[in-house]
Amino acid sequence: LGDKIVFTSMRSGDLELYTCDLNGDNVVQVTNQLGYDGGAFFSNNGEKLIFRASRPKTEDEIKNYKQLLSEGLVQPTEMELYICDVDGGNLQQITSLGGANWAPFFYPSDEKVIFSSNHKSKSGFPFNLFMIDIDGKNLEQITYDTMFDAFPVFSNDGKKLVFSSNRNNGGTRSTNLFISDWVE
């Protein structure tokens, strides 16, 4: 564990996930479907990857995606969470919520994932934290902010949750870090 890096690259002509050794050797392409794959994290046991992805399907969506990509841009407003083995095998979509579902992170048991989502929003905000089993079952809302909660990370023992939020910022756009006790 701890001997690989996961990253997103356009080297294939599309935004795909890759792994490599810590020194940059042994680059392996993990994903290969049209669309943006990014924000990947390893499971705690090093066997799985969790990431966000957009998958354009219609002719217009594909044309728009490719045009933006040719300009070095993406429009990640529709993203779902996917999980796979580190080599890309056993790829499964675990959310179908609509909106932007992103910033996923494994709970220490590797049986659940916490993430940020605006799927309940009508105007793009708020983003709140949600938890879901890695099989896509048992969705649970964790935070109830009115603006932005994202980038959740658990301590290795699962007793603390750190996340960023725009709460308590005096009406500015400042984002702050919050640490909370996690009680199952």
C-alpha cells in the first residue's frame, strides 16, 4: 500500500484515469470510456478506486464534450460516482442521482463512500455531504448546509471527519475546514 499514484490525464485524447509507481514508472491506463474521469482515491486496502465521471451519451452531449475538450475545458455539471478495481476491472456506477456527485472518499472499512452532491438542489447549490454503500445502496444525507460542503476525508481510524465548507464565513466566498467527531 502507498506505492502507487492515481491521476487523470488526456494522453489518450480523452480524460482518463491512470496509475503509476511513486517515481512515475509503470503508467497503466485504468479507464477507457468517453467522458471525464477524475478525482480518484484509492480504497484503504489499495484494491479499489472511487472517482467521479461524466458520460456523454447523446450525439449533442458527445459533440459538446469533444468541443470543450479540444479547448482544454470540461463542463462537470453532471457527474456520477464509479468504483473499480485498481486495474480498471469490475467497473460499476454507484450513483444515479443527477447533478454533480463528486469528491468521493472511502470510509476506513472500504464498505462505504462519503461524497459531495447537489442532486437535491434546484439551482446548483447547496452542496451537501452524503454517504452510500459501495454497491450503491443506503444513501444517507450527512450535512444540511445551505451553500457548500465538500472534500470530505476520514481519519484512518474513522473517528474524525474533515471537510471544507462555506458555512460561518460572514457572507463571503471563503471556504474553511471543519473537523467533526464521527459516530456510527
